[in-house]
Amino acid sequence: MSKKSVTFADIAEYTGFSKTTISRYFNNPDSITVVNQERIANALEVLGYKENKLARVMANGKTEMVGIIIPNLYMHYYSDILDHIISTYEKYGYKFIVFAGNEDADIERKYINELLAYKTEGLIILSHTLSSNELSNYNVPIVTIEREDAYVCSVNTDNYMGGIQAATVLAKSGCDVLIHANTDVPESVPAYGRIKGFRKFCESNEFEYKIMIKNFGISFDENLAEILKIFHEIEENYSGKKVGIFMPNDTHANILLNIIVKKYGILPDKYKIVGFDNSPVSREAVIPITTVGQQVDKIAEEAMELLLMQINERKKRRPKPLSTPIHKVLTPILIRRETTK
């Protein structure tokens, strides 16, 4: 039997079941007793059966595929979260098609339509380009991560707490002035909570502080140019003061660290740096970077569970759509390293 493709007819003949029962085993196993499931599973092993995935998709429309759209692969956070999402295959059995949108709305719409044409069962969106209202109109299960989420389910970090944690560790490091650099984040985006939490700590504790809103761009060269401007501004305006700098992510924190070390040969005591994410670059930097860690493994797990809950509900004879989107928020974990010692 192992020299040719094993068919349902072969399995039926071996087990004594009908081909209909064999089909039910693959498409609706709960309709068969556990004893008979084990009997068929044993037959598959003995016969050397290799499932025809394409035929199964054509038969029941279940592709077990999830689409992922990320802004880019340049930022370490996105590659890190992508790695954790993909690793959930072992637990959930879903495969992934990944697109990088690069902040182009028309291209992302094209990607989504392409994914839906392939009967993708759900989407995980990290890109900020399309509004959650527009995403909800695609009528497919969706979970977003760390972006505006008014109309869709989401998994986010408690960014407000993260902002407070960053400001607290910089203050405890003996800094005279605290600075937070970030993009012009709308209040509807979770990352705005970092600005809000940082400001709240500084004002409540009467710390001198500054929020520096910048357009960092989407490439390394653009990031480097803007962070060089930030560094020169700090050097000019805060001479003689110990400055604590909270960067919006670990990629930008590492660029700033390299700029400072290139000038001074070391990280001078007058500078303390905190990043955000706990992506690999924070611990692999020339001087390991203190960071507000997102629980990336749990974010990936929660995102898949929330997505599969929606997918499985749709497969029921009488599905009950969610009355309101579900938003899960995870606690950040401060990880102290060399840049705040």
C-alpha cells in the first residue's frame, strides 16, 4: 500500500467502515466514537496514509491558514512577534501567510483581498495603515496587536503602565531631567499610553521632563538621521545634567546608544537609556539596554486564541457573532540592564 497513494476506499476496506465514515473522521471527528477514531487512526498509520491537504480544503473549505500583515521587518519588535506567532503552529495547527505593508494603504488592501481569495480563515494585523472600522467590513475574523482597535478584537500591552515604569527607573537612576522621544501617536493607538504614563509620573513627582515628538521614518537611515538630531538637541540643551532618555522602542534605543558610544567611547554616567519591547536587540546591544518588556510570547498566544475563538464560532450551525470586540491587555515587565546602572 505504501507504494501508491492511499485512498478513502483503501482505508474503508481495511477498517470495514464506509467511505462516508472515513470522510467524517477527517471532517467531523466528533461525530464518531473515540473507539472508532482510534481504529481509523491506527489504519492510517499501518497503511502509510498521507493526507491530501488540497483535496481537504476543496471538500470542506477549511484552509487552516491565517494571514498576517506587519508594517515592516526592519523593526526588531515586528520580527520578534512574528516569530512567536508562527511558532504557535505546533499547538494550533494553523499556517501563516505574511505580508509587509510598508505603510501603503492600497497595497495592504490588495494583500487582504489576496488573502481572502485563498480562503484564509482569519487575519492578524499589526500594521496601522487601515482603520479598524475598514478592517471590520471585510467580514473575516480579525485580531489586531498594538494598534487602533475600536471595531475589532485586539491584544495590547498596558502602555500607560509601561510609561510609568520607564520614568520610574530613570528617576531612580539619579537623573536630573527625563526625556521621552516618540512619534505623533494618536490617542486611539495603544502606544500613546507610553507618553501619557511618562508625563503623569513626571508631573506627579515634579520632575523636569520633555516630550520630544519626532517623525522617525521607516528605514534605518531615516531613523539614524532623526535620532542624531535628538542627541544633538539634548547635548546642547542639557549640558551638565544627568539625562534619562526613554525611547519608543528597542531599535531606536539601540541606535541612540550607538551614537553616544561612538562619540564618547563608553556610555557616560550622564546618560541613562530605556527602550520598549524587550526585543532581542535590547539584550544583544554593545551595552545591554534596560527595557519595558512586552510579553511577546503571551501576546502571540492570546492573539491566536482570540482569533480561533472567532473562527470556530463561525463554523457552528448557528454562530453568535460578538456583540462588541474583545480587547485583552497584558502587563509589561521592566527589565533592568546596564544602561540604567
